[in-house]
Amino acid sequence: MKRTLWSLQAAAFAALVAGPALSQGAPMQLPKGGPAAGAINKAAPPPKAASLDGGAQVQRANAWFNANATMTADFAQIGPSGKRTEGQLYVSRPGKLRFSYDNPATTDIIADGTSIAIRDRKTAKQELAYIWQTPLKFLLKDKIDLARDTKVIDVSESPAGVAIVIEDNATMGGGVSRIKLIFDQKNFALKQWVVKDPQGYETTVSLANLDFKTKPDPDLFKINMERFN
């Protein structure tokens, strides 16, 4: 359960997920030059641009998040083991999020505004936690302010995009989670994030086909407390 929540990126956001435990699906064809092209080089961080204004970039990130309270997107996730899973992401702030994984994975991750459920469609079992226990909880707030709600430790720029690295220590199990948010250079849209848990395990999520006009069905964010237990 603890590793599942650390892998949870969510999102949007908030986001979040059980990468190591899920089955590997067929590769999703992401747009050429899209999120997959912005993979993070773990061996050597991208160099900072000398003229980069970190505070201004953080404000741009806040503005992007706060301008997009609803979102649907396709995602591709690579967990600590290297396995790749894919699916659809739905966000409705404040507080609501859903990761629906494509077959052969059988997991749904649902946040209803208060709780978050990791549900197995095959076994009809689920595990519950509070949203505040997850590493990307701040991305589900009504008004997002990265500098206020997290510790911004680095802002850098490279051909892959603008990367904002933040830390949060108020998560399940203690320790500090580190999250790298990567924004596209052209339109400053979030295209990828990486969650690193206190043990050093990383989960990477890349987004494609972002849609801010279609409002997700409210039923997507309902947690069935009776059927799944």
C-alpha cells in the first residue's frame, strides 16, 4: 500500500500510481516530440540557463494549473522496475482525480475530494487512504501555489522543457518525496512528472492529448464503499 501511494503521481495530476505492481501493457504511440521525448536524464541533470528566472517560472506553473481546473489526457507510466503501463487521466479540481489503466492492467485510482482508492477491477478489492497522504496532493487544491504549499528546490531549463523540482515531507510513512514537474517550452503545458520516494525509487508519467474543454463525468470520481472492500 505504501509503495502504491508513493508511485501515485497523480496528476495532473496529482498525481500518482502503483507502477511496480501493474502488468506491462502495449506501448502507446505518443506524438513525435511529445512527452516521451522529454525523458529525464537521471545520470546528469540538465544545465540551468543563466538567464532563467526561477520565481517567474514557478508563477507560470501556478498560472497554468489554476487556469485548468478540469482535464482529460492519455498517460504513459514507467515504474521503478522499468515496466510501462498506459491509460487515461481525468482531473476535476478541487480534489477529484482518476487514473484508469488500460488492459492488461486492472487498476483504477480514484480521488473523490477526500479519500483516494486504489481499486483492482479484477478482484473487486480496494485500498483506501486520505488525499493528504499522497505526494501530489497539492495539485488537487482549488488554488495551487507551489512556493507556498511545497519546497521548491530547483528550477532549470533544457531542450526537454522547464523543470521545477519540489519536495514534500507530509506524506504517508514519513520521509521526503521529490517531484520533478516538466513543462513544454512552447506553451508551458505540463507534459511529464517524476516522483521519487524516500527510498529513491522513481515513477515517471508522461501526458499526451490533453483536453481542457471536455468536463469529465462526475461518476468517474465516485468511490463505491459498499461493493469494494
